Amino acid sequence: MIRSGIITYIIIVLACLSPNMATSVHAQNWIYRYTHIGNQKFHKGQTDKAEQYYLRLLKEAPNNSRAMFNLADAYLAKGDVRGADSLYNKVTQIETNPQVRSMAWHNRGYISQRAALQSREQEQQLLRTAIEQYKQALRLEPHSDRTRYNLALCQKQLKESTNNKQQNKQQQKQQQQQKNKQNEQQQQQQQKNNSNKRQDKQQTEQYMNLARQAERRALEKLKQHQPRQRSKDKNW
């Protein structure tokens, strides 16, 4: 079954996946029973109950990769991304069917691709990881259009993210240059203002000195031209 994820990613859900066949007839009976019930619960949206049946399967058959895949689907539907990714990873290691391994790699790529939207610091790293996971899926299942679609979308996102990052760096560089230029202009203007203040102060002091000198000269002239009182000699 295929479900469209948020945005337009495609996630492969195999809640109807059959169990491994390398088991006894008796074991197959209860495995099929638990798988069937778990799948029914999953399709009804009862992921908690589906999870319980898949966990029972794994308790009896810890290396059953199909039960792992189904449980990973349930975890992912509940939002337990780490739990789902861990199980998908185990499936890629122990599953012998190339198609199922490809689907597990595909869903790991989906998880990384979605995580990239939520982390700007790790966005490009997560997108590169997703690209490699999709490529792993395509090596096992070269004709999967769903994986090719997600891979192309992921590569487009990485290109846009790289371009945006470069543009942001260039914009920040220009803004910093403009800021430095403004600071330099402000410093120059401040220096000019300080210089003008010093010149104004010097001119003021010069004017005051000249005024004092002029005042002294004027007083001296007044003293020189002041009429003197003549004393009369008494002749008795």
C-alpha cells in the first residue's frame, strides 16, 4: 500500500506484508493470525493495537523482518520516527528479499527527507543522507517510480537549499560590507566634527584674545589723551 506523506513525498507502507516462510506449519498459523489481526487494526487506524500484535510476533520470532517492517510502519504512523528508522535499518540488514529491503531503504530516505524540513542546521546533511538511502533502494529495485520520484524531489530540495545558503551568505556579506562602510563614514564624520569643534574653539579663543588686546589698547589711548589738572601756585 502507498500513502502520500506530508508535502508530496511518498512513503511505502507494508502493513499487509506476509511473514517469512522459513517456519514450521504450526508457527506459520499463529504468525499469519497475528499478522492478519495486526494488519486489520493498522488499516482501521488503530495503530496502538496493531503495534501490540506486531510486538507479540517479534517476541516469539525476534528476527522476523516482516514483523519488524510492519511494526516500523505502526511506529511511523504514530510519529515515533526514531523507532521506525531503527527497525527499517534492521530490515535492510537481515531481510533476504531485495524488494522488501528496497522498501525499507525507501522509507529510511523518507524519514531523513522529512527531518531535513525541521532542522535548518542539518538540512543539507539530512538531504544528502536521504539521497544515498534512496539510491540504495534503487540499487535493489531499479524500476521503482516511487523511489525515483522522492529521489528527484530530494535532489531538487538540496539544490535549492544550497543556492539559498549561498545567496544568504552573499547577502550577509553585502550587509556586513555596507555596515562597515557606514561605520567608517560615521567615524570620519565624528572625526570631522571633532576637528571642527577644535577649530571653532581655537577661533573663539583667538577672537577673545584679540578683543582683550583691543580693549587694552583702547584703555591705553584713553589714558594718554586724558586732560591733566594744573595746580595753581599760591603767592601770598
